[in-house]
Amino acid sequence: MQFIDQAFVTVRGGQGGDGIVAFRREKYVPAGGPSGGDGGQGGKVIFSSDSNLQTLLDFKYKRLFLAQDGTRGGPNRSTGASGKDLIVKVPCGTEVRHLSSGILLGDLIQPGQLLVVAYGGRGGLGNAHYLSNRNRAPEKFTTGREGEEWSLQLELKLLAEVGIIGLPNAGKSTLISVLSEAKPKIADYPFTTLTPNLGVVRRPTGDGTLFADIPGLIEGAAQGAGLGHEFLRHIERTKLLIHLVDGGSLDPLEDVMVVQKELLEYGHGLIDRPRILVINKKELLDEDQQKELAENLHREIGLKVLLVSAAMGTGLQELLDLTWRMLAH
């Protein structure tokens, strides 16, 4: 499945039905009065969040959404039928913004949440509305109004509680595959992960917590370099970040500072998000090197440092225990 997390669409409410000119023509009713009915209301376009959807892929192929028009009024003061509302399903976590102004119209987080994005036009008035003492046989009516039309930007931000971040090849995909039920593509070269991987990690209570492996950041990601910029938005909603560092890197401290800089420059409070600093691939270091690296990172960054080996499965329980404690606060 192709992962699409941004889309641009146009929505238009249905046009209101026209009013009509009609007069009563009944037996035994001489000089029947005006009886033209009003037009029906145009339908609305409504976004509905659906937990079964994981991507905005559908909006890549269809970008115009039109609600049904109302029908014209009828004789005997009959109001025309209202147009049917158009329900458009979007993934949970979708932000809807007005395209030109950037104003946030709604944030669809909970399953089944509804957001009206375009109202239908009001139906026109039939000639029965224009009856007066001066005009006993009005032939005036009004046409239905057009529905609202807006250009919108849809942006999907994952609802994961825990985000796993780090430079390419830090071992993020391996870690999430070991901790959860996810089966990401894993290989020994940068940028294996082109889309966020999601995995459900079971707590001791049996509840599931959603983890997201965010594609590797590189220097300049906040300005659009590499792949990381495209997915930094997905850690905006996370409660906790696991910052993974490659223990076999030539300069692990420099690797940490690169990611720190990108979080700071991207903004949205990411640099202040609770974070666990994790040195991965500890099997590449002897005990003295492990201790020295952990002490150096703790001294420079000020975060608690854990050492794990995702490939070997060591140190992971300590990581999970700390994760659950931090999420509980």
C-alpha cells in the first residue's frame, strides 16, 4: 500500500433548488391563490474519520467532492427535496486546513468524528411567499443559492504515542520489528524506510501502544533535505520519543546533535518532548567503550542513556519498562 500523508482537494456543497411559480387550480375554488413551493436545501460535504484507513491514497485519484443539489419546489406549497449529504471518509489523525489561508478547520482524531467542510446552498422561494394585499397573483420566485466551495489541504499525522527517531541506519526498523507486530523492510543501507512503520507494542496490562518508526533524519531535514522532513509531522502527536543512536558510528555524539538540531529547527515543541536516548548495536562495543559512551552522552545531552541491541534482543525489557513509566506521567 502506498503511504500518502498529504492531499489537496476541492469540496462543494449542493446547490439549493429553485422556487417555482404556481397557482391553485381546484374545483369549487375560484380565483385560487399562489401555491409555488420552495426549493430544497443543497447537501453538505462532511468528512468522517475512519480507523480502518491508514493513508490519504484515495485522494490522489479523486480530488473533487460534490454534494447533491436540492430539487425545485412543487405546486401546493410543496418544498423540494433536500440534496443528500456527501460523507467522505478520512484516516484518524487527519488535519483539515483551508488551502490559501492555512486556517485549521478541524482535526479528526477520534473514530467516527464528523466535520462539515462545505454547506449546501439555501433553496429558492416559491411565489407563495410573495402574496400580499397589493399583489394577489405574484409571479415572482427566486433561484436556489450555490453551495459553498473550498480548496482544502489534508494532512495526516499519525496517532502513535511513541516515536522512534534517529539517523538512517540507526536500527529503528529492527527495533520496532522486535518490540511489536510490525514487519518493516530492513537492510543495511541508508533510507531503507521510506514511509513510517507502525507497530503495536503490548503493555504488561495487555493494552496496546502504537509505536511509529520515523524515516531517518539527516542534517537539513527541517529545511526539506532528505526524507526526514516529510515525516517530522508524524511525531508532533507523540507523547514520548525514543532517540536511537548507532553505537558503531564514528561519532555518536555528533549523530545525536544532528537530530537535536533538526528537532529544534522544526519547532512544534519537539525538542521539549520527553525523550529516551538509546545506544543501539551495543554488541559492537566492549564494556569500557559502552560505559564511556553512555557517560559522555549523558553529560553532553542531559538525558538518561540506555544501551540495547535490537538485533540480539538485549536491553529491550529495560527500555520498555522505562517507556511505560514515562508514559504514565
